Amino acid sequence: MATKKEPYKPKNEYLFLDQKRKMGLVKRMKKQINKFDIKPEDLDFSTS
């Protein structure tokens, strides 16, 4: 970056705190869904 005089390009976009919390919540929910073997019909989610 400094030697090649190129602008800094981060690999990942910066996530705001609320986005990080939301991603963490989704991750925990997915883990619990798999742990308890919950199916969409158990939660009354319609697939249409």
C-alpha cells in the first residue's frame, strides 16, 4: 500500500454494531434450530 502508492482496500466492509448484533443473533438462531432439529412447519412458517 505505502510502497506501491495504492489506496487502502479492506477485505471486508465495515459493519456497524447493529449489523454485527443482527448477524450474531442469526448465527445463534441457526445453531439452536439445528440443535433442536426444528422444522419450518414446527414454527408455522409457510413456504409460499
